[in-house]
Amino acid sequence: MDAVRTAVMNNRFTAIVEEASAVMYRTAHTTFVKLVQDYQCAVATPEGEIFAYPSQSGVSSFIGVPLQKTIEQLHELGIDEGDCFLTNDPFSTDGLVTHMMDVTMVRPIFVERQLIAFSWGFVHASDIGGAVPGSISPAFTEVFQEGIRIRPVKLYKKGEINEDVRRLLLDNSRIPDDLWGDMKAMLSALQSMDRRFHQLCEAYGRSVVEQGMRDVLSFAEMKARAVIAKIPDGIYEFGDYLEGIEPGQHTYIRCAMRVHGNGVTFDFNGTDPQIPAAYNFVSGDRTHPYTVQAFLYYLLTVEPDAPRNAGLLRAITMHAPRGTVINAEFPAAGGSRVAASTRVYDTLLGCLQQAVKGGLTASGPGMSAVIVLSARDPRSGKRRVSVINPLCGGGGGRAGSDGTDAIDSRSGYLKSVPTEVIEVETVLFVHATRLLEDSYSPGRWRSGAALLMEMENTDAEATMTIRGMNRFSFRPWGVHGGHPGRMAEVVLNPGKDDEEVLERVTVLKLKRGDVLRLITPSGGGFGDPLDRDPDAIRNDMQRGMLSAEAAFKDYGVVFESDGSINYGATEVARAERRSTNAPAAFDMGPERKVYDAIWPDAVRARFATAALQGPKAHRQLLVDAVRKRLTAAGETVTDEALQRAITEETARLSGDSVLH
């Protein structure tokens, strides 16, 4: 590998994909693409390894997304110059598409009549049909409810559009003109990459460019292995819960991270089977960047100059059993798969927190929700589907710094929609979008603040869906003495006679004058709050984000009559409060402590593994039945009690007379 040539090629490749990403961003039609930026493009080798991925705009979580299975199908269809393939099928692409709303295109790049690369892109389509506007409801139980599903097919054949495919897609959308506008933006980006690659080959020669592709992948692999080699060898395990639609429906996600020299393996054995809700996604057989997103971000934090390509994944092995919530099988629903992937992110953070000397971070808010509204367009009178805003919450406290307000590292690429745009393009009037006072989770390094958003429907009716909402039952966890975070809240018509506290929003019908208040979670704190710098506490108070009562209660700060801090008295008060015992590695919160007393982690993992061995038709029913039965008993579940419950509930589901 020639170091200078590799650096030059990496810069040229990066410039090509950054320009293409900017083309998509600037020419898209829907709010979710042009403002929220839920889209991306990249370029891959003929074998399907992405060797250049943008970082300045768009989604950052698909670095190295697997194209290999899809490319096999493209070869079966035949690949010619001018072709462009379209798909949105998670199952046939084996995880290239993570949910059906990510309409995806793959376009071959030929130079001198030789296939040199594939350009790839996707946009999150705001509507592809299905049972609700926006195509996503967390309560959906199978993929058929979520709109049209298209296996890889030629949208363009030798430069000529296939009108049948175009019409098939657009005829199933509630917003065909906007959807096609986004499709054309994606086509422009793919064509931009094609044009720039021809220019690059003309400047350097095709063989040099092809060698450059291989070299930048190898360079990224070297960077990743160097980071992993500094992590102590060992096995680090962690489990967390995804909260389902029904009360008490807690889906267990477990990971064992094994570090071995300059390689790492993530094993998700012990994760629950796929569930009858839209939280499932497909990881496939390869290491999937969406599943190991937290670890990829760690690599790029330590080595920010590493190339952003699939070479980073070569040092990572992943095993996610088929049929689990994170590697689901047909016909699992997956429109709201962001809820599961966010909890997977938290789970990997829990492993990293144990592996990295001194710790890394507390849990983030554990939620990445997106609000979609269907209502009459106030200008045209036509029905319109609009994305209102993504909602995440305050980031967790980190080793050496506080968490970020209203957002966390996992979802930082999602952008907010300005209030003015919401009020112009929809029938909603925004009463408030602000940070919530006293929502910091205490720690030496506190969390970021939660976000409060309050909106009023001004038309006769409107339909709202919110996907990805979570952390209503179990708090984001704190570490090394940091407090756990706050949970999410949803209130319909706060302060009115018909006020109603909602568990979450799936599909909500709004009448004129209805007001919805949403409060996000906030992540956990990092380190003992009694070690927090009093001047940092004073700064939070001066900004109006921390009350004097909370400062005294959580941090032991003592004030003079004029409101200033009495530093001497503060030290005395803190000394009186300090425990001589070392804090627990994790504080999961009181709700999780109660649940863990019934379901120890090891037993819960064995339950998930056992359930996955049962008949596919009964897995979800079996998990629900056993979980409800043993949770209601309120006693610590032993292996014997678990096996007895599984045997009896399996017999009941199968109609076996052994129960009698």
C-alpha cells in the first residue's frame, strides 16, 4: 500500500460521495429528506464493500451497509450500462434495507465497458402506502400492513425508465409527487458519482483507481484493529429491555462483546424472538453497521481520521440469531425498527463501559422518535403527510464531559424541523419547543436536558403517528454513582378537563383544539454527583436549568442568603453524605431493580434462547405467556420454574393433553 496514493484516493473518493450527498440534500422534496436528512448515498466495490461514505450530511449509521446479497440478485437480473435498480425489501436484500420506508437504489458504474463500482443511495420515503399515513405504526404486527414491498427490480434499463415499476411505487403512495421528487434527487446523486468516477479514471487510470478502492478499505481495517488492540482482552456482557406496545411487554436484548487481540466479536445469543410489533429489523448474516453502530462510533471517536468505509467492519464479527427481534424473519413488521436499534446501541454501550478503562458514558435517552402528521393541507386542501420532528432526549453524561441537551450521539445526524416550517406546512400550532428545567440526571458529569414539545391541532381533524417512542417503564442507566435518567411522558390536553396521560402514541386521532405535550427521556449521569464542580452547578442555575432545591438535594450545594454558594459548608455537607462503599458499576433505576429481582439477567437470557428453539408459530405467544405468568408471581425466577412454565405453556399452545 502506497501511503500517499492511498491518502489521495481516499480524499478523492470522499469528495465524490460528499458532493453526491449534497445533491440529494439540496434537490429533495420531502421535509424528512431536505430538513431532517434521513437519506444517504455511498459507493461500493463490484463485490459490494462500501469504500467511501459521506460524513457532512445525511445518515451516518450505515457505514459499510452490506450490498453483497443484493448484488448477487442484480447479476441474476443482468447488469448493463445505464441500468438502475430499485428495492425496499429487507428480507430479500438480507439487511441492505432495514425497513421498507428506506427506498433504495443501486446503479452500476462502468468505465471502459468494465464494471468498476456500484453507487448506492436511499431516501426515507414519507409514505409508501399501508394502513396509516406515513406507512408506520409501532402497533403493526406484520410487514403487509406497512405498504408496498419491492424486491430488487430495474427502474431503468440501459438508460430507459421502466414506467411499470415507477407507477407501481407511486400508485401506492399517498404523496406520489413528493416521493418521485425524492427519487429524482437520489438518481441525480447516483449519476453524479458515475460522472466523477469517469473523471477520476481519466486523471489517474482505471487500475490506479481500482487499487485505491482496495487500499482505502485495508487502511480503515488497520485503523480499526489498532483501536481494538488497546481494549483489554475479555468478555463483556450487558442486557437491556425494549419496551413493547402492550404493558409489561419487555423484549430482552443481550450482547456478549468478546475482545481478542485486534478483533472483536458481538454475540447476541440470549436476545428475545421477534415480536408482534413494528420494532423488528433484519441484520442478515454479515456484520451490520446498524447493529454495531455504537462500536463504529467508538472507533471513529478514537480514530477520527479513519476512512469511513466497510474496512472498519472487517475487524468485527457479529452473530445475531435468525428469528430474533434484531434479525427478524419474514413477515415481521419493522417500520419502527429504530426503537430496537436504539436499545441495541445502549446494550453495546453497556459492554464498552465495562471494557474501556475509566469508563466511557452513561446511557443515552434510549429513544429516537419521529412524529408524522396526516391532515388537510391548509393551502391546497389536499391530504398531506408531513414529518413534524424527530425527538430523542438528553444525552448521557460522559467521562470528562456533560451530556448534550435534547440529543445524543446515536441520533445526532437527525436535524430538527423549524417551528415556522411546521406551522406553514401543517395544521399544527406549536405552543412550545424547549429544554425542560431540572431534567438533568445528576452525576459528576450530568446528562443533557430533556426536550418538551407541545402542539395544538387547529383543523377539524388530523392523524398523528409517532414511531420509536420508548423509556416509559425503565430509565436510562447511570454509571459509577451517576443517577439514572428520567422517563418519557405523553399528555393529551394538559390542564384541561379531558387531560389524559398516554403510555405512548401509535395512531392518535386529534380533534380541533387538542393539545399534545411530549417530554423526552434524558440519559443517565456519569460519576458521583458529590464530585461535581460547584461552579458548573452554579452555571446550570444561572441558565435557569437547575433549581436551588435540586442543587441541594442532588449535589449537596449549600447557599448563602443572597443565593451565592457557600463552598465551605458545601464541602461539609458533601462529606456527611458520602458513602464509604464504592458505587455500583450501573444504576438501572428502581423500576428495573424490581424487575431484575424477578428476572435475573442470566435466567432471562436462557429464556430467550429456549423460546427461539420452539416452533415459529408459537414463539411470540410462548414468550408473552411465560413472561406474564412468572412476572405476576412476583418471585425470583429459577431455571426450574422457568423450564416448568415453558413446558406447560408449550403444551397449552399446542393443545397437548399433558396439562390434564
